Amino acid sequence: MWQHITTYFLFDYIKNSVILILGTSLLSFSIGTSAAWIVCKYDFRFRSLIESLLFLPLAIPSYIMAYTYVGLLGYQGLLIGWLQAIGLPLQKIEMMNIQGLIWVLSFSLFPYVYVGAKTMFISFPKVIQETATLLGASSKRYFFRIALPLASPAIIGGLFLVIMEVLNDYGAAKYFGINTFTTGIFRTWTALEDIQSAIYLSAILVALVFLLNILVKWYRRKKSYALRITTLEPEQRKRVLLSGKKKYVYYSILLIPVLFGFLLPVIQLLYWGYLTFHTMFNTALLTIALQSLFVGGVAAFFIVTMSIMLVYFSRWNNLKYLNFFKRIATIGYVIPGAIIGIGIIRSSQSIINFFSDYIGLNIGFLFYGSSVVLIYAYIFRFLAVSYNPIEANSLKFGKYLSESSYLLASSKIKTLFKIELPLLRYTLVSSFLLVFVDILKELPLTLILKPYKLQTLATKSYEYADDERVAEAAIPALLLIAIISCVMIFVSYWNKINEKSPKEANRFE
């Protein structure tokens, strides 16, 4: 079977994956950096609203956006109908190809680049642009020669996340009929029933992921991006007021990702939802929604708890070899979900066989009849999402608070619960909610490891679309998007409260 795969499929897997990576990265970079620069530098009407809307494409999973675009641009689609109404003689626009998949993935994932670039652009001190202006640099030259290079670490980090999501994508590529590594792993495991060949494909994909990781580290090398000036306070200069023809050009640049990344897919889903609401909105759907919330909440709780343990247990013991285990534990986010699922199934079967052969216990039901293995897989897949911000924010408070508590005869556990965790409450809540959103959207890992009776909104929506019942998929998809959007809006509001609150660490100086 492996010889058959290498002869007829492997080249397509590699070629299509590379094309998707390059195309999606280029388009996401263009959309994300241009939108971030305009929002940070210029002032215009509805700026705050547009700034918020640019985050929301992350609320729509890429596989859901894929079949909404086929509905919008297919024969007698909504958008085709509107274009015909204004005189364009179009019957349909073909989206079921690799160019269409690049379009869908780019408008679904560009917020990763937008968020990183915006954070860097808004943090540049005023003196940098003033110095560039005094030296005769135009706004265009300042952007390309100074702002963009200084923001490159955050932009490269965002692009790396985009690439990981492209490699992890299964639903959109499967629906569009594009052969990628992830679809190949699923096909080899399910249709061909050859888990060993699926493991070989996974190994090649892991090698590709680590090669990309090495390239990112090579790009950074020993370059310094520190701002060697007397103040590092965020720039508070007045934004430039847009006027004239430039205003309409920049409005178009901002509204294109909002329109194609969020509004049009939601409009299509609302139309389908209106047609199928009376048959699809029922107690069974609400039960699936509750199952999604329960599994996501339990997994997110364990992930945040595990992150706290990794951060503080290694700090308390000062054992260098624990750093190795921390890196292994948090590496899951750069490994596609299909690979994690296949690996866990293979290792789980070894454990089941060991208990059956040597102890005489049949524990297969624990692995395949419950959500234990699925939750474990979520922990490994998304631990880095929680661990990195918790570790970074815990370092802000220094060691003096904890040492003072130890001198007052408080134990490490008591100090953790009474002092350190309360100081991290904003980070803990934000990390929990971000992990929760990622779990709700996750598709490949859930499809592989979920028990038979468990359904989530993501898997239910995908199953309807995969059966060519895209209209019926609208209601679970809309419910999923509504939940994720509410969580993202709350996280944004929660972070603003955190930014306005006094700096807790300064209270103890």
C-alpha cells in the first residue's frame, strides 16, 4: 500500500501543500499587514467598529467558510445573483480548486498576521517616526524600511500560525477535493485501512513542520529588535485623519477582508438557516451544543491547570531537565491534529494490548468508549496556547512577592493560591477562553478520536456538508460561530479591562 501511495499520491500531497502554504502566506501577509497599518496610523469614521470586525473571521472555521463560498459563487448562488442584478453576465465562479482553497484559507486565517502586526505597529515609540521624518523619509519609505522590519518577528510568528493551520486543515481541503497531507492521512487510515502508511505520511509531515520551524529560527538568528531608546511607552500620537481619494482606497482595503472574511459567509449561512430552521433547530441540536461546551470546558480547565503546574513546579524545583519536558509538552500546537490523532490511536492500542495480554484486563472501552483520550489529545494539542501567556505574565511579577511570602512562613502552594494566581486572573481567564475557542473549532482531531455517541457542533456541521447537505449544516455552523464570536468579544472586553486596571505588581514596590 505504501508503494501505491508513493507512486500515485505522495507528489500531489507535497506539491499541493507547498502551493497552499505559499499562496495562503502571501495573501494573509498582504491583507493582515495592510489592515493593521491603516488601523494603527490613520483615523477615520467607524475605525473602532472596523478594528473589531477584523478579528471576527477567526470565529468562522475554514471548512465552514469553504462551503459558504461554494453556495455564494456557485450556480444560482446569492453573490452571483447580486452580480447579475447589476449587469454582470456570470453564471457561477468556480471555487472547487486550489486557488479557491487559498482564497478561503487566507480570508479565514489573516487575523493571525493582523493581530501580531497591529500589536507591534501600535507599540512603536513616537521618536522613531519623528527621526525618520527629519531624515527625509516619506510615509511609504518609513513603512517598508523601518516599521515592517521592526514588526517582522510578530508578522513571521503570525505567518507560522497560518502555515500550521493550513497544514492542519482537513474539512476545507476535503470539500474542495484537494489532496494534502492531512486528507491523505485520513484517506489512508479510513478508506485504505492502513494505519502504518498513515504513520509514514504523518512522519513526513512532521519533518516538514520542523523544517519550517528551523527556517523561522534561522531567520531570527541573533538579530536584535530591541528599541534602544530612553522610553518604551506606546506611541500616543494623534492618528492622521483620512481625506480625499486616499480615504476611499483605504476603506476598500479594510472592508474587503471584513466583507469576504466574515459578512458574506454569515449572510449565506443565515439564508440557509432561514430555509432549514424549522427542521434543524431542535433538542438534538441543543444537546450537541451542550456536549461541545462540556467537552471544551473540561479540556480547557485541564489545559490551564496543566500549564500552571508546568510553570510553577519547574520553577520551584530548579531542575534543568524539566525544561526538556516542558518543550515536549508544549510542542503539540505545531503538529497537525491528524498526526496527533493517529499517534494516540497507535500508542493507545499498544497500552490496551499490554493490559489484555499480561494483566488480563480489557480497558478498550476506557479509550474508545469515553472522551478520556479525546481530552488528553486536546491537552497535548493546545497546551502551548495556555502555557505561553501564563509563563510570560508570571515573569512580570518577579520573585520578590513569592520570596516575601516564604519569609512569612507561607508554603509554596499557599503562596500560589493566595498571591500568584490572583495576580494572574486576567491571563488565566483569557487563556481558558482562547483554548476553549480552539477546541470548539478543532475538526481533524475530534473526527479521529471522538467516541461514537459524542457529537460536537464542528463535526455535525462538517458531516452535513460532507453529505452534500450544506443547507442543513447552516444551523449548527451558525450556533458555533455565535458561541465563538461571543467568547472573542468577551476576551477583547476582558483584555481592555486588564489594560485599564492598575499594575498589580507596582502595588508592592
